[in-house]
Amino acid sequence: MSDSDVKKVLEEIARKYDCKIWIAKKVGRRISYISGLKAGKERFLPPDVVYEDEKIVIFSEGLPEDAKDVVAKEILKNLRWELIESDTFESPREDRKESRQC
């Protein structure tokens, strides 16, 4: 799986469930958000934890409760763990262009 494949999975989930979803890395007791590993529109809802382990947390806004297990399995199946370990995730070009405009 390439970096953009994970992003595509997140975008499909966001579209299917009309939610926002993103992945964060745990660094000690802190949560470090990974640039480019998010999809969906801001819902201005409190974030829910979809999945959590010792390395990552998957957050969502507006994801139905009954979809969380399925979504977590799909993301974990496609996630390249070396991206999390090495901090080398390269976001797709669209994200880089958007971030420059902000």
C-alpha cells in the first residue's frame, strides 16, 4: 500500500458515512496528528475514538457507533505501520497545495 492508498481509504469512509476521520500517532502521553491522514469535512462535533492501541488513535466526527469496528478494521488493514514508526508519511499533492493556501 502506498501512502495515498491510506488517504483514499479514509476518503471513502468519510464519503460513505458523511463523517470526518483522521489518524494520530501516540508519542508518550501525547497525541501527534499526522499531516495528510485525515478526510471529511469538519462537523464541529466532539471527536470519538474509533480505535486505539499503544501506537495510534483513529478519531472520527459523526461516524455511526455501529460502523466503528468495520471502519477500524478497514483502516488497519491498509495502514503501513512503517509510516507511523518513521514519521515519513508524505501527503498527496492535493493536501500540500491546500496547506499552502491556508
